[in-house]
Amino acid sequence: MSYLDQLLFGYYPYICLTVFLLGSLLRFDRDQYTWKSDSSQLLRAGQLRWGSNLFHVGVLFLLGGHTVGLLTPHFMYDAFISAGNKQLMAMVSGGFFGVLGFIGVSILLHRRLSDDRIRLNSKTSDIFMLWLLWVQLALGLATVPLSAQHLDGSMMMKLAEWAQRILTFRAGAPELLAEAGFIFKMHMFLGMSIFLVFPFTRLVHVWSGVGTLAYIVRPYQLVRSRRLGMTPSTPLSQRQN
Ligand code: HEM
């Protein structure tokens, strides 16, 4: 195994994860007013509706799919689905949602670069990040025909084992990628890099999107009307109109 492989797939994941977690925490602590999705809807709504919706539907599915697909240990699904069929499912669903996301991000990128008002209001990080996502989605889609050349699921199993070893701090992770092709490795490298730049961009809004799930289990809101002189403990007969 080359030193570069060891560096990029053995050490780099930990650098990215550390910057991602610590960086997000520090930004939330220090700069809460910059913690936003920075919508440009007020500047131009038309193309945003299609671009943003297609992109978000695609990318949210891919995010969930990658998390479940890569991090579920083999023994947990072994009895229900073979590695080959799991790979096929990932290729078909990932291909479909990948195309949606790619069309979406292409519209967003076109809109950001071609509309003067949006361009003037864009930070370098906004444009850089859209390009990063564009290339990353293109690379992800390019892996689909490559995976079709080995439908037994063996490569996918190795990639999943790599991710699980990294996250559980087990040795021998980069060695698993010995046979992975250049496109796979680029896709993995850029994927990790998205975590690296995450805290420095508007991507921090993804934390808030995930955080909204807490609304499902939070206690209901208690509304007390000062005008009507009502508190929950005031009996009805004593309340003023
Ligand atoms: C977790 C749920 C998410 C929610 C609720 C959410 C919500 C939003 C909102 C409200 C905006 C601003 C409105 C707009 O411009 O469309 C936005 C923009 C954006 N989001 Fe998300 N988002 C989520 C997840 C993600 C994910 C996973 C990514 C990519 C990894 C992402 C990338 C972006 C980008 C690049 C923009 C800027 C689009 C542009 O104007 O050029 N979002 N998001």
C-alpha cells in the first residue's frame, strides 16, 4: 500500500471528522448569527424552486442511503438480502436520486453564476461548495457503471468495511481499498472533504435540518395570555375579559 493511500484513507478521515465536529461546535458557540442556510430566494425565486427541491430530495436520500448502506454491519442484513442484491438496490436507488440531485445542483450553480444579483451576494465559499457538490455527484454517478462490472457486491462490502473500521477505530482500513479504482477513491476523497469544509460554509444548516426532528418528541407549547390575565392555574371564573 502506498503512503498516499495510508494518508488519504487512513489519517485524512480523522482530520475531516475532527474539523467537522469541533468546527461545527465552535461556529455554533461563537458565530450563531452566521448559522443559516443563507437563502437567496428574495433575490430570485423562479429557478430556486426546481433547483433547490430537486437537489435536496436527491441529496437527502443519498445522505440517508450512504449512512445506512455503509454503516450497517453485514450480519444485520445477511439473512434478508445478499450482498449482490444490496449493491443492485444501491445502484438503482442511488442512481435515480443521484440524477435528481445532479440536475438540481446544476440548476443552482447556473443560477448562482449567471444571475448578477445572486453572484454579487455570493461568498467564495458558496460557489466553491456548489462546485464541490456538483463534482461529487458526478463522480458518484460515474461509479454506477463501474459497479455494474462486478455485480457480486464484493467491492461494496469492502467499502462498507472500510467505513466501519474507520468509525470504530480499528486498524487495517486503507488496505481494504487496494483494488478500488481511481473514480471510487476520488469520490471518497471528495466526500470526506465535504465534511472538512462543512463548518466554514452554509452547510451548517444541515445540522439544524436534522435537529428539527427533535420537534417530533418535544413537549407541546404552553401559551399564557397576559392580555386576558390567564395563567394555567387561574380558574375560569377569575379570568378577566
Ligand atoms: C437536513 C435537511 C435540510 C434542510 C431543512 C435544508 C434547508 C435548506 C434551506 C431552507 C435552504 C435555503 C433555501 C434555498 O436556497 O433553497 C437550503 C440551501 C442549501 N442547502 Fe439545504 N437543507 C437540508 C439539507 C442539505 C444537505 C444534506 C445539503 C448538502 C449536503 C444541503 C445543501 C444546500 C445548499 C448547497 C444550499 C444552497 C443552494 C443555493 O442557493 O445555491 N442542504 N437548504
